[in-house]
Amino acid sequence: MDKTSTAAGPIYRTLSSKQQTGFPVSVNMAQLEGGPGAIELGLACIVGCFDKHARGDGDAASLTTKEFQSLIKDGFPNVLKGECAEKIMKTLDLDESGTVDFKEFMNLIGSLAIMLHQALSEISQKSK
Ligand SMILES: [Ca+2]
């Protein structure tokens, strides 16, 4: 069942989101009352950045090496070095397809989030 509302409220794609997450997810953040929450905004940025770079070759489902290098430069100018992009991509490409799809890309996001949390925890411990 696909319940979609474009005029009056957020769009819920119950079929596709339930297959992914097990519960309905709003996919139109622009129409949320009060605007998106901080984490929702962060998720939108991650998805939007992946989509922007993945569309380079007309296939928005995955990143080629060139697209991945472009995403690293654009999305992680402080955290990751551009020259490491090929090595990172090989690590992320779990199915060895030669491209990085969104699920593979999320492993990078998850790892970086864990590293950031650990770094902040260490800083917090040192300041006590
Ligand atoms: Ca892949």
C-alpha cells in the first residue's frame, strides 16, 4: 500500500519505507510542521549529498570512483583526505561491484559518527 499526500502534509511511502525500516517514514521534510529536527536535517543532508554526486553518470543508485572522490572532497573537506578516497571506496564496496551504493556508503557515515562520538567522549572525560 502506497499512501502519498503531496498537497496537505508529509509524504508517507509506507510500502517502500516499511520494507527498509519496518515503520512508515516521512520523506518530504519541507512539508513537516515546524521544520525538520536536527537529526532529520542531518539525514537529509547525507541523502542529498549522496544523490547529488551519484547522479553524475545518470545512475543515482551508486557512486563511481570519480563520483566518490567528488563526494569526499565536497562532503568531508576536514575529516577525510581526498587522496585516501580510492582506498576508502575499496573498503566500502562490499559486493565488489566497483561502485558504492547507498547502503555501502552508510557504513562510512556510521563509522565516522562512532569516531566523532568517541572523540567527544574523550574530550568530555579529560575536562572532568
Ligand atoms: Ca558496491
